[in-house]
Amino acid sequence: MSIIKQVLRSSTSIGANYREANESYTEREFKHQIRISKKEAKETSHWLDLLLHANQSNKRLIVWGI
């Protein structure tokens, strides 16, 4: 899977889990969903760091999964 696909997957999951947290019926459920959102944010940050640190010659290969 390409880095772009990973960024899209993890970054969109942040908002989805946050929305679920706001619809929680219990405090425990709310905290659980917020923890998941934070994990997805960390993962997104990781993938973005990889993109930023990729050198120019490899960047195209990493981004497009070639």
C-alpha cells in the first residue's frame, strides 16, 4: 500500500472516530474512541514524516507506490 493511501486511511479515521466519540452513551466509550483517534493521528503524523524525509529521487516512488 502506498504512503498516500496510508495517510488517507489514517487521517480520515481520526474524524470518524472523533464523531463516534461525540455520540457515545458512556464516558468509558467516549474515552475509548478518543484514544483511537489519538492513535490514528500519531499514525498519520508518522506517514507524513516519512513523506517529508523522503529524498527527491525516491519521493515519486513512495508516493505513488511504484
